[in-house]
Amino acid sequence: MPENLTTLQEHACFGGAVASYAHHSEACDAEMRFAVFIPPQAAEGPVPVLYYLAGLTSTEETFMTKSGAQRYAAEHGLMLVAPDTSPRGLGLPGEDDDYDFGSGAGFYIDATVEPWSRHYKMYTYVTRELPEIVEANFPARPGVRGIFGHSMGGHGALTLALKNPDLYRSVSAFAPISAPTRVPWGKKAFSGYLGPDEQVWREHDATELMRRNPFPDGRAILVDQGDADEFLEEQLSPRIFEDACREAGQPLTMRWREGYDHGYYFISTFMEDHIRHHAAVLNV
């Protein structure tokens, strides 16, 4: 492994390997961590990369240990990459006070308000620095990427894909925060990281982005949402996003899952469908 990456752990998994790494992030000016699943097909040559963005409080390990995604990624020859959800241990005032702001709650945006603006550059980290690291150090097919995520990470997947249609070829989400400018989680994060100007917030709201700029190539979005999700009405607002896609003519497969909540039992139940969704595009 190159000197700039420190291997934290490595395990054989479904004929491939899962490992996690630490490195100094130039974007965040801090240590960042990410986990990788390399499928067995990588022994024969480079494979597509599917990035997963986790939700509030999660680390780079959460997805790899709870989602069950490796089995399906191994079947379809996809590399999985899961970054941590924020920088950590920086000693910033209030960084560990709340579960929904600061540590574990980077919201996949670049903060512009001090003291967060120096280190909380998750948008740049995920869209620029991390892909460069992955494609330089792992058997990844350059430029062949998909992105998906859960909750805060679903927000991240949708907004990053909408803002960077040439960077990601496929996108999906589990229970995404679909309209963060309208809900408590989003308002708290955006006001803290970006300041009071709600016009600025709209640049990181999937519903607002969809209304202005749906995918020009007509690619389909897959979203799974449990109807027993405890955060459904107060924090997620998927119906608003659904309406925006309909108005914009954006293909959306929105699947309402009866009896499912917000957690990883829900995610693991429908993970195979999401891997297939991405593989159909990335393996072309």
C-alpha cells in the first residue's frame, strides 16, 4: 500500500477483500478514513466503483458491516467504497455535542462558516479527492462510478449526482433526506455550515436541484422508502422529491416498502436490488 494510506484492517470476503484505510486529506486538512470492498473480478483487471454515503452518526465501517452488500457486489464485479461521514477529533467547539451536527454529520457539503470551513469539506473530498485516491491505488476502472447512500447519505448521493452528472453514471438512495432546506436536520446543518442565506442552501437540496436541472440523459433514479420509517414525515419529505421528479420529467422508481423502518434491516433487505440497478449501468 502506498505510503500516504495507512491500512487499518483487512479481511477476506466473498472471494475478495474488505479493508479500511486512514490518510491525511488535503481537502479536509485532517485525517479521513474510508473502507473498500474489492471483488474477486479485480484480480483479472479494473472494475467499476460504487460509492456509498452513510447517514448520521455512521463511520466508514457501518455500511461494510451492516449492509450485506459485498455478496452482491462480488456477483456483479463492483468495487464498493464507503467514506467516513465527517472529519473527527479536531477539537472544534461543539463538534461532539449533537448527533446531527459536527462529528458524523458532514452532510456532504463544503462548509463556508468558521470554524467548520477549514475542515468540513466533504463535498470536495467525496467528489474530487477520494476518487483520485481510489483510482490511483486500487484496481478501479477510471471514470466508471456510481453513487448511493442512506438518509443523510441519500441526500448526498442525490445532490452529488445531480451536481456532477458526468462524474457518476448511476444513482440510488435509501430513505434520503430529500428536501433538507425544509426539515430540521437540514436546516440545522445548513445554517451551521453555510450560514443563514437560504438561497445558498438550495444548491444542496435534491428537490430544488431536480426542479432546475434533472439529469439531461434521462437516467433513472431508484429510491426505496419504508412506510414505517420513524423519520418519514418530519425529516425525509420523499413525496416532495417525487413530485419534483414528475414535474421535471425525471425517471424515478420510488418504491414504498410496507412495514420497514429507517435502519439497516431495511437497507440490507433491498440491497441486492440497488446493486443490480448500478451494475446494469456500470458494467456496460
